[in-house]
Amino acid sequence: MTPPHPDENAPSTPEGAPPTTTTTEESTIVSAPPLAFDAGTPSADCIADSAGGLTFDLDAPGPAEGDAPWSAALVLRRRGTEEAGEAEEVRLPLAPGAAGRLRAVLPSTVSLPEGRWDVHVAFGEDEPRRLVPGLADLRSLVDRRPGPSTSPLAVRIPYGTKHGNLSLRSWQRAPHAEAGDLTLDAVGITVRGTLYRVEDPAAWLAGAVAEARSRRDASVVRTAEVTADGQDFVFTLSWAALCEEWRGGPEVWDLWLRGPEGADPVRIARLLDDVADKKQVFTYPAQPVDAAYAPAQAGPYYTADNDLSVRVDERA
């Protein structure tokens, strides 16, 4: 079997979106049990709301009566920016909450550029310390269906890294094409989805086409007609079209929607749920394809940025 193509796992960033940084510090879905603040590493519980906001609750001491001036903050640091010499962070004030806990709120209206953000806590002038995940209530993220708006869609999903630390995965997209059900058969792949964050989704989708763009050669594009019903869309890409010029080895195609003239194309992605990293959770069997060059196989997958792509490779 041919080794994986070096670009297969690379993020595919929408045009105009800020670059993202991913590392091998992959997510785990299971939350760690809460720890007492003085037990070593402090923990934070997370509650998500349907608008894209997050609330953090920490088991940590607040100011006592008669104390000197006191301050505490939840510090979000965008991964990869420190190495580039341009450390990027967002500080959220921690205030006393119920049951002696501290609370910080990240509203959906606070800009959090796309990427992975490591979560810390800082008291006064002390160096920020990493947090570990406590309990996570992400029910509001499941089957989320945002309302009409043209402002960027904010998606923030907390997760535990493989080292047991708390981090956030953040996206900001406008427009956004949310991938729904994927149907695979011997002929091709049928993609159903929903368009968000445009003034008139039905008008935008009228005459829209789906594009599969080759990472090997950006000038190579395969298109498919889009059928729309309001803001919902569906299209089918044939395996034969994707394998027409295939000459062995892995080849990746990134899926986009192209709308009316003058509108920016939109990367198709799956963001609206509680899974921070889709690639290992949403998996699909490769379908056999009788390509002209050699027996091949093709199937969809989600990239490191949860964008939808199709991989063509030699059949085992």
C-alpha cells in the first residue's frame, strides 16, 4: 500500500480565514474528574450555549473579606503563536460565583480566531497555569441550528488533550456550509448540507455548484450541480470524475460551494456538534473504483480543521 500523502492530514483553510495551527496533541472526548485547586493542577467545568458562548467554573478561592486588591483571569492562548514571536491571548475576568467557585464567561460576541486555544488560570501577577477539564455540558452544541444572521458563525468546542489539559477548538466562518448526511455508493458520494450566515441562502444557492479541488494541482477542479431547498443543499460527485486523471498514489480533493458571481467560495465543513476532532469519529469506508490507470478506492474524510475532503488511493 502506498504511504499516506503528506498533505492528507494538512488543514485546508477557507479563503480569507486566519491560518490555523494544529499539533499532534489530539483531543479526547472523555472529561477528566474535577480536581481540588490545591491538589496540583486546577480544573474547570464548561457549559456551552447554543449561540457559541462558553461558561467556565473553577474550584478556586476567591477574595476574602478585608483582602488586599485581588484579581484573577482565565487566559486563552492561541497555540503556535508564541513560537512565531506573536503570542496571542484572550483574558477573561474570573469573578466569585455560586458555591464559592470562580466563573469566567466567553460570549459568542468575543472574537476568537480559528485555531486551538490552550486554557490557563492566572492569579494576580503569577504566571498562568494550565487547567485540566472537569465536567463538560455540551448538550447545546448537539444538532445546533443557528438562526438567520450575516455575522461570522462562532463555534467553540472544549476538549481534553492527550496530555490531559483543557483546550478549545475555535472556528469563525461567514458564510458557512455545514456538512450533514453523506451517502456513498458505487457511483459516487452524495453530500447534504445547510448554508448559514448569508443574507438570502436560497438566492445564494440558486445556480450554485459544488467544487472538488485537487490539492495536487489547484487548477484541476471537478464540479457538480447543486439542488437547493431554502438553505439546504444536496449534490453528488462521481468517483469516475475524481479518478479520471488519477495516476496512482494518494490524491486529495477538497470540497467547496461556489455561489453567485462575486461571492467568495465556501469550504464545506462539519462544525455544529460537540466533537472537536471529527476525523477519528466520523469515518467512512473507501469505495472501489475501476479507474483507467489502475484499480482505485475513494472515500470522504474530515481534515484536521473538520473540513470535508475526498481521498483517492490505490486499491489494496
